[in-house]
Amino acid sequence: MKRCGWIDAVKGIAILGVVLVHSMGGMELPFVLEKICLTGDKGVQIFFIIAACLAYRSFGETVKKRHSAFYWLKNRAVRIAPVYYLALLTGMFFLGGPTRWNGVVQKITVGNVAAHMLFLHGLSPYYINSILGVEWYLADYAILLLLIPVLYKIINNLSKSVAFLVFSSIGSYFFILAAGNLHIIPDKQVWDIYIGSFGFLAQLPVMAMGIVLYFLVNDIKIQERCRNKKLLSYALLAGSVYGILILAAGVSFKGLTIQVVYGGVLLFFILSQAVYACPLIDNCIWRTLGKHSYMIYLFHYFFIMGFDYFFGRYAGTSVKAWALRFGFVWVMSGILIILSEAFKRIIIKLRG
């Protein structure tokens, strides 16, 4: 499958946002800087939109080649599992794993580890984000991959994808509203985060936007009607940036979840680059970060924890401390990228 530069560039911006918000670590920053950092957590929604779009495209190519759904799922698993398992080992044996999402379950149990290895940790509010502190994304992504073969047969055009987006948005809103009043587990905070943010149904509308993006990008008629792609791209980009600023200022929309609202704005941002890649976004820096964003996503939290362990007592809680922590993550990520590329070259040489 041909790699698109603008997709890597968008993913690069997404991982920057994720690192920004996690680098805060509860610090109180100046107002503007704090708002920028807090908005960074929506970078995961960019990942979901892109992931759903690429999964749809990839499965479509599999269908054309007459391979089975199992063959496609196996290839997907092979692509994501090795680095994920390495991160799990790091989390369990070297750092002990974050425990703040475990609630009353203070230890990482055998069942928890088994669920993670099988990509089933998303089925439990206690497991979904309990070892790496970021693996809830993979929990939802794994469920999406299982559903793609079914969705591909049912949702086969733009109109149906939009309808799916609308129904999933409405369903997600009422599900979160209803489930929030239930007391299934004793830890209300863990339950609320699971239902309202980490859980698959909370993020389903965002993934549906990825399917809409797939049809928008691949619809020949829409592309033929778009005469001035550069103008349209910059208009979409300006509109999406304005929308993010409005949402960051605290504007909310009744009847829609925060995932749907931010996801819609980010969909326009991603679409702007699909129409015409802006050089400020589609460049070698963002492409490099995006190309390695999956690995950075899985390991960056360890770098933050490592910085706090070794240097936290000296850094304090100022803006300078945040900048040092943020910079440390990127230095370590750069080293990780270099080691990863060197390892790939060794494997290629060994294969002959």
C-alpha cells in the first residue's frame, strides 16, 4: 500500500499534541500554554480518524486481491504487535506499570497481562489503561479492526458512511449519558473515564469519521468538482484551527460528546491536507515524527516517568521544568528512532 506523506505529517502533529499534554504532569502553566497543552490530548482522535481511514483502504485492497478477512487481520496484528509487546514488557518489568487507572485493583494481575497480550484489555475498565498508561488507544483500535470486515460490506459509499457517523454519534451520546448513572464497579472515576473517554463506544463516532474521510478522499466525482484545491485546503485549515481555538476556550455543544465535537473539527483539518498538503504541515520534520508516531506513542510515557524519577526533584514545577521534561522526551524519542532504523537495516541485511 502506497504511503502518503501528508498522512505521516498529520500523525506527526498528533503525536506532538499527545506528548504536550502528558508532559504537563499536573503542572500549572501560564494560561495560553496550558490551553495548548490540554488540547494536545485530542491528538489521539487524529490517530483514530487516520487509523479507520487506512484500515478501510487496506481491507479494500485485500478484498480486491481476494484474500480472506483472517489474512488481513493477521497482517494487521503482525504490524502492531511486536512494538506493543516490547512496550508491555518494559512497563511490567522495568517500570512496574502505572496503577492510577486500576482503582481497587492495585496490582497488575495475570488476567490483566493475558488480556493485554490478546488485545482484549478494552473489555475491562480496570485493564484498559493499566500497564502503559496509553494502551487504551490500542484496545479500541483492536475492536475496530475486528469490525472492519463487517462494516466494509455494509458501509460502501459516502452517504452510508455519513449516516453511520450520525447514528453512532447519537448512540454514543445517549449511551454515555445512561451508563454514567450506573454503578457497576466501586471506582466511579475509573468507570466514568472508561465510559466517557477510553471505551470503544465513546470513540466510535471518531472512527466513523475516518470512514467518511476514506470516501471523501477516494470519491472521484468530488475530486473532479474541486477546481481550486489549494484555496479549499487553506479554507478548511483556517476553519479547523479557528474551531480548535473556540473549543479550547471552553465552548461546548449540548447533545454532542466532546469526542464528536473535536473529532469533527479535526476531520476538517485532516481533510485540508488530503485536498492539498500545506508545506507548513507536510514537511520532513512532521513526516519523520508521524512515521514513527506509533513507537513514540507507546514509549513516551516511560520517558516522562524516567525524567521524573531521575531529575524531578531538581526540575521543580515551573515552566522551565515542563520544558525540560518535554525536551527530554524528544531526545529519548530521537534515540529510539535511530536505534529502530538501525535495527531495521540489520534485519534487511540478514534477510539478504
